[in-house]
Amino acid sequence: CPRVTGRTRLYGILADPIEHVKTPQVMHALFRERGVDGVLVPMHVVPEDLSRTLDGLRGLQNFGGFIATVPHKGDMLDLCDEITDEATRIGAVNCVRREPDGRMVGTMLDGIGFLEGLRGSGIDVAGRRVLLVGAGGAASAIAFALAGGHAGRLTIANRTVGRARDLADRIAAHYPGLPVAAVGSDEGAGALDLVVNATSLGMRPGDPLPVNPETLGPGQAVAEVIMDPAETPLLAVARSRGCRVHAGLPMLEKQIELMARHMGAIS
Ligand code: NDP
């Protein structure tokens, strides 16, 4: 636990629910390693209160910025005063810097964190046929990262198929050479090399699996965005069916330094 004094800079993570977040532990390990006098506080904010929470944080002089996670990443686009090109393209914000004058500058780092985490497990997306489940903030960032990493084919499956279509259209507009399709989450996706769960399914006990386990088998890799539990029911079933599995925590670990830099905690 960091030692807090009057000089300590404050940072936050905004989420609803908040109990599952791993960011404070991971960020404090980085702060210790780099000698940063800072503390990152979990902040439980429901969507209706997001706008007035931001107004309050603008006035907090020793506040450096915050990480935004479920369900705030989309709403943050309109609430920030400035957003990076990356966040605009993806349509979501997951990290916000508070400037000394109170202006909020948002960016999006989920995609780069996911791709680098996968690379750390020796999984290269180049040329691979990928099923991405989900079309929210994390999924959008991952879709752009997969396209930028030269995936061979991308199928986006989501409960709300319209959101999957919208994401597929945005990917197609930026990466016209990549075959991309949108399906409902109950539809089959054909032959696949990599399945990515980018929904929140698996966070709560009793959640249904995000994909039909019968479509999984040896030769495939299955990657997760969920960090708690570390071994989700999807990863457990994928492992039992002979797939290579990749958990959610490396995605956060890989982007934590970039987040600290964006919030001005490290240079
Ligand atoms: P969003 O709220 O933006 O998107 C949620 C997604 O999950 C949507 O595609 C939504 O589908 C789907 N979903 C939610 N509930 C259900 C359900 N009951 N049945 C089917 N689909 C469902 O959230 P994020 O994209 O920001 O986050 C998603 C997950 O990623 C979270 O668990 C978050 O903790 C994790 N995450 C992990 C990171 C890491 O570093 N490892 C970083 C960022 C996020 P629909 O469109 O139909 O609502």
C-alpha cells in the first residue's frame, strides 16, 4: 500500500461495478518500481452520475487523471474536452488526463495492450481467422488492433447484432483489404484460428459462455479480456477441449505503463 502524504498525486479508476478491478494493485506495483508518489483509488460511479463526477474531478488540483472501464468508456467520448485520434477512431476512451486547468484529455489503450499481451504468449494474429465476441469499448479497441496487426479475417459476434455491424463497418472503412463480417452471438462463425471474448460474460458466476464450446478444438487459441476470475469458464472449457488459452490480465499489465504516462504519472 503506498504511503500517502499531502504531496501524493491522486489518480482513479471509474467503474460500475468496482469490486473486481485489478488496476490499483498493478498500477501501485509500477509506482513503487518507478518511485512515483501517487495513489490510484477505486471510484464507484454509476452512469447517471458520470457527468457530475467529472465536473467534480476537474476542480481537484492534485488529481492527475483516471482510468475508465465498464460501463463508462463510450460515454467518456462526449464528456472529455479533447480526445486522441485513436480514441475517436475506436469510439471509446479508457484513460483520461486532467490538465492543470481542469481540462480532460481522453485516449484509448485497450487495443495495444491486448495485442502486446497476446504477443507475450507467442500468439501472432497476422493472417489468422479471428472470431471477436463483443462490440463494446474493449471489443472496438481490439478489433482495430487485430486489423492493424494484419489479421487474415475478422468475424464480430455480438448479442446486439447492430453494434457488431456498426463496428464491422468502421473496421472495413479503415482497413478495406480485411474481410470482416458481423453476426449475432448465437450464429456459427466457421473455421477459426483465434477466438477472443471481449464481452463482460464470465465476470459473474452463472454467466452463460460467450461462445458455443462445441466450436472449440485443438489448433485454436482462445483469449479472454476478463481478469477476475483469472480462469474464466470459457478458458476452462477451451483448455479442456485442447485449445491454447490466453488470460485477461496481460492486457492490463501491458498497457499500465502507457496509462501512467498518459496521466502524467511517469514521463
Ligand atoms: P462494454 O460495456 O463497452 O461492452 C460490453 C460487451 O459485452 C458488449 O458487447 C455487450 O453486448 C456484451 N454483453 C454484456 N452483457 C452481455 C450478456 N448478458 N450477454 C451477451 N453479451 C453481453 O464493456 P467493455 O467493452 O469496456 O468491457 C468488456 C469486458 O472487458 C469487461 O469484462 C472488462 O472488465 C474487460 N476489460 C478488460 C481489460 C483488460 O485489460 N484485461 C481492459 C478492458 C476491459 P451488447 O452490445 O449486446 O450489450
